[in-house]
Amino acid sequence: MTNVIFWIVLLLACYGIGRASHDANAGLLAAFLVSVYPPLFSLSRHFLLDFALTSVVALGFFLFIKSDGFRARAASIAFRAVLGAGMLIKWTYFVFIIGPLFMILFGSLFGILRARRSGERRGRWFGAYSRRMRNCAMAISLALMISSVWYLPNIRLIYSSLVWAGFGQGALPYTKVNC
């Protein structure tokens, strides 16, 4: 039953991405292609976190596109909430969404440095770039606040799992047998 909700989110997000990048026909085509993609179709028949992760990643990308580089406030706020919820679904969500976040963060930082180098302290460009950086920082901080609901109480479990997987019995040594 929950996968039905994730299907709806996934199809609407793919439609929105296609519509935002081209037109409504591209959005319909994107939603259709995602709905008949065999691995997603088979994932939706069993409850696994990967299908939920796929739909929330698609929703995150849609909201990221709609936020126009954190210029649109409503889409930016929704992206912040989805960023935190995605981290609650599975920790690998951040791996998928970190690229666009760094792109906006570093682009805004270089824009501020360029505006300062040209002698513009509080002009049109400086304000726009600093607002984008502030919105990106607020997105990350709200996501950390939302996801800390689970991660802070379980920090010892996370640490011991990482140590076990990296250095303990869970670590697989590199040998010619394992290649």
C-alpha cells in the first residue's frame, strides 16, 4: 500500500521534471518511461527502501529544479523538508543530492568572490548570490534538524556499524581470491 503513494510521488516528480525542462509532453513521456521501467516495476511489488528512495530522490530533484537555484522561496522550503525526509528514509539519499547542492554552494561562493573582486559590496549580484548561499545553508541545516531525530539517538549504532564494516569482520580484504 505504501508503494502506491511512492508510485504517485515518483510519477508526479518525473512529470514535473520533464515539464520544467521541456514541456508537458516531455513530462508525460518521462512519467510513462519511468512507469514501465522493469527494475522499478519489480521493486514496487515488494516493500524495499530502494523504491521509496527512488521516489524521494526524484521529488528532491524536481523541487531543486523548481527552486531555481534557491531563488524561489516556497520550492526551497519544500526541498528542505524533502532533504530531511530523504535522509530519514535511507542515508544514501545524500549521495544522490550532494552534487546539485555543491554546485549551488560553490557557484554562489564564486559569485560572491567575483562581486567582491570587482568592488561591488552590496549590489544586485552580491545580494543574489548571498541569498542563494543562505538558502542552501538553511536547506542543509533544516535537513540535519529533521534527520537528527533518528541519527542522534542511534549515533553509537552508526559508529559501531561503520567501524565493523570498515575495519572489523565486515571488512573484506583485497586478495586475488576476492577479485
